Amino acid sequence: MNLKTAAKVTAVAGASLLFLAACGSKNSSSSSSKATANMTMSAELPTMDLSKSTDVVSSDMLNNTNEGLYRIGKNGSITPGIAKATKISNGGKTYTFTLRKNAKWSNGDKVTAKDFVYGWQRTVNPKTASQYAYLYSGIKNADQIVNGKKPVSSLGIKADGDYKLVVTLDKPIAYFKKLMGFVNFYPQNESVAKKYGSKYGTTSTAMVYNGPYKMTGWTGTNLSWTLKKNNDYWDKKAVKMDSIKYQVVKDQSTGLNLFNSNKADDTTLSSQQVKNYKTNKNYLVRKTASTFYVELNRKDSDSTIAKAFKNKKIRQALSYAINRNEYVKNTLGDGSTVAKGYVSQDLAKNPKTGKDFTDDAYVASGVTYNQAKAKQLWKEGMKEIGETKLNIKLLSDDTDGAKKSTEYIQGAWEKLPGLTVTNQNVPFKTRLQRSQNGNFDTVISAWNADFTDPISFLSLFTSDNSYNNGRYNSAEYDSLIKKAEGTDANNASARWTDMVNAEKQLMNDQGVIPIYQKAEAHLTRTNLKGIIWNTAGTNYNLKYMSVK
């Protein structure tokens, strides 16, 4: 998620979510005590359309206002959602879900199996242009539908009455249950979606909710909104918060001022702030399964930029030029770590040896700093493309942290002879759109795993993936991912080898330039309880949040 973008995250994708719970309190009244909290985020909310969400901000909001067959609980565990029972048959290719009968939408409509059928069909429909449609690959006929070769009605999902849902797969998918807790597989109310048409999910009122909270106050362009307890939610007794208010705050000094003036209960910290607050009792670090990387645009084959980025030596030079250790320590300083590759650390272990994926797939040249090597490769590469100078633009978000990151990379790259870098810092939503449209030279992107499997990262850079914004293309890479998702899907060891080799192929090609694995340094007051944070998939599950 694009960060997020993120997602696949993202993101991400290169904006990180800043989560600040401001002054949680219980306000006394004559009739009840209201539990409220104020939150801020570093980026605006792009969409509430379940089919079109691609980033961590949208994902977090949708996850807490809606619900699928399962919810992802603490430590990535599968917890009950709309499905109250699951039966797996046909060698792992048929799932039969029995749905609870007391689930409702916030408009009073019942949540039925037909809502899942409609939501899934809408997402894979080419007319919807969902960037997450690729995640449906493996569900019967999904690939053919996405490619316009079969009708959406042929998707392997059927409603057997109102409360039984049958899903048929083309092949077993080891991580299928994890997918069912991801927002792009949630149900959608057909009557509401058709009522609002192109406006669906673009404001808080052009949407309906079946999760712990419902959203109010979002116009689609404003920088504030509120989550209110959804009294139509089937498990409303578990929801302790009455309201959670959000405000976009892009400057971390503003967030810290809110915390210090008792107007915030949680704030993320900049590197300088970490130095001053690292010993504070409220200090903590939230790790993420997300990698920030630079993506190089090879889309316009006739341009000088595309010609340069198709040259492996130039790509490698740009990677060698970045001192990741210095960057993580001095520019970030928030607990983030140097990337060992594209896939994040601590996401998955070798099924035979228990070794971390990043150790098995490590390619030193893909993430190493060597200025002399960078200059040598740069000169050789520029000579090969017949150029002596190159002017490139570096795209990222307009947050304080993103600006510092672009400034650092700009400085590192401009040490290469003849290279001029212009930074473009724009709002998160704009950066996502420009990335998706291929309107960039280079962009700081990020991806947060949608589930705890390396394929959540690796599938992005197949040649036909909608998230492959820079158009990396490798037949060998495509073949390895196809094997991992197909012929080797039921062979854990062979599948692992396929994914390791795919990562090595990507890094040896310097298809992308990994920089760091994200962590968030926070000050969090002890009266905030029950916040579930997951490193992969949607980060925040606030169903059980409370203020003590």
C-alpha cells in the first residue's frame, strides 16, 4: 500500500502516516460521559472509495469505518468480522463463509452476501480502474475480467442466499485469509454506490459504513473530519470511543507544540525532536513493514530521461551515490533503518531455516554507498547514452520530513558530474496522481506490505502491474513471480526460492533504489489504550481504542 502510497501503502507512495491522538478525554454531561480524541495526520485523505483506495490514510480511515469478512487484529492475527464461520474445501480452492445476520450499514440496510459480490465485482471491473484489482489474481476468472476478456459476473464469488458467500479460486492462495482483512475486499452497498455514481466515496456523506465508526465532516478537499461511533455496527459494545477527530498537520513542530500544550496525546517526532525526547517516558517507536525507495521513470521511451534510466550504470550510480547510513541517522533519526533491499525486514522467514527474507535475498550492490564507484559508473553510463549533462526532477510530498529527504538526495546526486536535480514537493494526493500517471522523472515512493508475505512487495514490479509507475520490465522477474503465484504456490520451499531470486533480479538490475525501512518515533500518553498497530496491511485498528 502506498504511504501508503504507499500499499502496496501504499504507498507508499512516499508519505508516511503521522498519527496524533490529541487530548483524549471524557467530557461529562448530565446524561453520559463522552470519550473523545483528536488526531492529526501528515497527509490529506485522498478517497473513501473502497475500490480505489491505494494509500495508508485512506486505508486507515476505511478500515475503521468499514469491515470485511475478517478484521486484522493484534500482531496481524485474523479476528472475526462479518464472517462468523469459514469452511475450506476442494483442496483449498473453495471458501464458504457464513455471515452474521446482525451486521448493518449505517443507513440501516442489512449487510448481505450480495454486498460482497457487488464490491468485488466493482473492484475487478476494468471500468472502475482499481489499482488493487491485481490482488484478486487467483480468484476464479479475475485475471480475465481485469483484462476485459470475461464479464464481471463470471468472478468466482457467489451469494447463496443473504448470509452464505462462496468463493472459488483458480489455485490455492496461502495468504487468502489475510487478504480478506484488507479494505479492498470489503463489501460495498450497491444502492449507495449507484446513487452517488462518480461522487461515491469522494465525501463522507457520499458513502455508507458498516464498521466500528462512521465518518462525518469530510468534503473531499478539506483537511479535517471526524469518526463517530457507528451505533448500527454489529459489535458496537466493543467500541469505547464516541468520536475521533482528525486534522491534517504537516509540520512536526506543530504536532510537538500540541503535545506539550496538552492538546495532543500522541505525536510523531522529527530527528531533532527524537534527540531531545528519547528518554521521555512517553517515547516509543512504531516499526512498519514499509520500504521507501526511489523510482525511475522509463515510460517515455523517446525522452533523454528515459534513455538515461534505461542504462543500468546510470541507475547503479544514482544508488551508489546515496549514503543511507548518514541519511537514516542524521536526516531521519526516527528509528528508521537502512533498507537491506526492496522487501522489508522482519516480514517473513524461510520456511526451512527460519532465516529472514532480506538475508536470503541480500544484494549488497543494490543498497551500498560508494561515491567513487558512483562517479565511475555515472561517467561510463553518460558516455554510453551520448550525454554530458542531465537535468532531472525529484518528486515527493510537501511535508517537512519529505522536504528534508529530497534535499538530502538532491545533494548526494548533484555530486555526480553534469547532474542537476530540481526538487518537486507537492501535496500527497497530487504526488500519488502524478506517480500513477507517469508524470515524473524520479519519485520517492514507499510501499507498506498489505499482508505478511514478500509477494505483497514483489508483485508490484511485474511488467503489467498498475503500480509499476516507472515501468521496470524484466522477463526473468515476471517469470519468477508467475511461478511463485502459480506452479509453486503449494510448495513453500520452491515458492520461497522463486521470491528470493526475484528480489535478487530486481536489485541486480537496480530496478528501484531502496533507501530505508520506515519507523515512526512517537510521544504517546499512557491514557490512550487499545490502539492496535500492525506493521503490514492497514496500520491502525481503532475498534478497541479507549481513553482511561
